Amino acid sequence: MGTLLERAFAEASKLPEADQDNLAVWILDELVSERRWQEAFANSGDQLAQLADEAATEWREGRTEALDPDKL
């Protein structure tokens, strides 16, 4: 375990038990979420490449328009 994480856990151990439990639930949920995102991106390379190709084709064919963030 890294020094910073050890420090964070040491500080968290000073919290009331209910706050420690809430923090633990949040950390575990974040880890699960991160794992899902990593798996989703790892398995989407071909699909993302296809979407990029389609977007490039639409741009070359003049079927796109510039995005004005002020008009969103």
C-alpha cells in the first residue's frame, strides 16, 4: 500500500464508525465503477473505430456542421 493511501486510511480511522462505513461504501462503489469503465473501453475499440470512420466519412461528404458551444 502506498504512503498516501496509508495516510488517508489513518485519517479515515479517526472518523465516527458510521462515517467510516459511508466512506468504505463510496470507495468500493468507485472501484467497481472504474472496473466497469475499463472493461467497457477495453471491449469497445472496434466499435469506436467504426464510429470514427463513419464520422470522418460524414465530414468529408459535407454532412456535418460546426458546433457552436454558445448555442447549446
